[in-house]
Amino acid sequence: MPGLLVGGPNPGRQDGCAYPSALPPLAYSDLVCSYASNEIAINWQAPLVYLAAALEALQQQVAPAPPMRTQNSR
């Protein structure tokens, strides 16, 4: 599903799928059989949604400051 966060590299190979490497950063396979690295789960979505909501709330709180007036400006 586009826009959702997946589990990511998983060298544990709990699913029996062929992974390209035993090294964690390289052990990602974008295949249907690789549910260990492609699983979309609530425990990965919740922090992502929380972060997006927090960033939006912070963005709405910060309003651009009005331009400073000096004695020479009219």
C-alpha cells in the first residue's frame, strides 16, 4: 500500500523467503513471500502517524513574524 511504513530489513528470515544478504542493512526483499520485511503493522504506523500529526501541529503554531519596523521605514 502506498504511503504506509513497512518493517524494513530483517535478517532473521522467519518467513523462509530468499534474502539478498545476511547483513541487516542489505537484508530487504520486496517479494510477496517476504512478509518479515514487508509487513505493514500497527506498531510501525502509530509512531509515523504521531510524528506527522505533531509536525502539522507545530507548523500551525508557528506563524510568520510581522516585518520589523524601524525609524527609517514608512
